[in-house]
Amino acid sequence: MLNYLENYDDMTMSEKKVLKYIVENTELIPYLKISDLAEATFVSKTVIINLSQKLGYSGFKELKYHLSSLLKDEITETVNHKTSYKDSLQQSIFKTISLVDPNVLENCAQMIRSSKNVFIMARGTSKAAGYYLEHLLLSIGIQCIFIKDYNLSELFTNFVTENDLVIFISMSGNTKKIIESAKKVQMKKANMISMTSFQSNTLSNYTKNNLYCYTDSADTKRNDKISRIGFFLIIDLLIDQLSQNNNTQAQIEG
């Protein structure tokens, strides 16, 4: 499995743009020349070579070979079968798991545990993920507040302190109301976690701990019916991490 987040924080904006293209077009990469990829992403060949090395490969050729090996079994299984919505969901699940960095997941769990108050904010269809996260956190004994009222989204930041944590859920990562709240929370020096689709987005610029999911499109203005299955998967992984921490702490205290 390709570790898409290897050295992600050290990548340039151009390298991140190429990586996003690779994630969204994985099945095409083994058939592209480096010049083709450079032309498709409007970058130089050097950017692609540097990206390949940051992902742990000697160059683009080795990266292509690795992707080709990963796709071989998948291509064999899907030949003579039309791509269905089920297949699309399976791809989203597979790629979302690839995008989850265990270290970031652990950091997020620790922040949730150590925060005085946990706030959750989401808009549109992503509110379903907010409700889900709120329910699961409460079920494991973590008090949290889901800011579900549109008007309250402007007011709750007045009560946030540096001992609190705010979890922002936004598919595009560019929702105006969420960005405005993130700016205010940053000024309060409170901790923040973002859950967004894997792309360059404004929200991730304000948060140090970013949890990414995969989706074919993140344009919720045109299509807010985009599946949030990646969010639910991330939330399940986060809750599992919190539960593991609980068990470890119980063993220590026992």
C-alpha cells in the first residue's frame, strides 16, 4: 500500500498538487511518462522526481512500478465488470485508509483526552458526520458539544479557551463559515483538528493535525450529495484509537 502521507508536511505546494493527481488517477499513472504527468499537472519533471523520492522511491519509474504491482490484482478482478457505485465506495475506503497517518491519529486522540472542552463544527451534509462523532465520543465518556445551529457557529468561539479543542469537519475545507470560525479559534490559541478531503484547502492551513479522506470530488457547492463515507471511516478509526488509549490507561492504573 502506498503511503501517500510520507513526508507530506515537507512537500511543496506543487508536489502536493501532483500527489493529489496521483491519488485521484492511480490507475493511469503506470501508463504515463514523466513528461505526461508534468504536462497534466503543470509542473516540471524535477518536481515529480522530488515527490517520488519523498514518497520513498528512487524516482518516478520506481513509483510507477510499485503502483502497477498494487493495481495488477485489482485489474484482474475487475476485468469484464463495469465500474459501479459500490466499486467507487470500495476505492474511497481503500484510499482513505492509505491517507490516515497513525501518528496524526494518535496525536488527535491525545488532544481529545487532554482538552477541557471538545467542540465539533460541521455544515451541510457533513453535519451527519458531526452527529456521528458526537454520539461516539459521548458513548465512551468524553463530553463534547456539537455546534449544529448556524447562528451559534458565530457565537461559540467567544467561549473557546486555549485549553479547549475544536474539531472542524468540511469536505472541501473551504467552507466560509468554518474558515471564519477557524481563524477566531486560532486567535484563542486553542487546539484544532480538521477532517477534510485530500486536497490543498484553506482549513488545513489553520490546523496542525489534519485527518484526510479520499473522494472523487470535493465541490459541495455543486453537489452536496458527495459520499461522506471517508469521514465515518476516519471517525471509527479515531474512536478505536481512543478506546485503545483507555485500555492502556486502565492497565497502567490496575
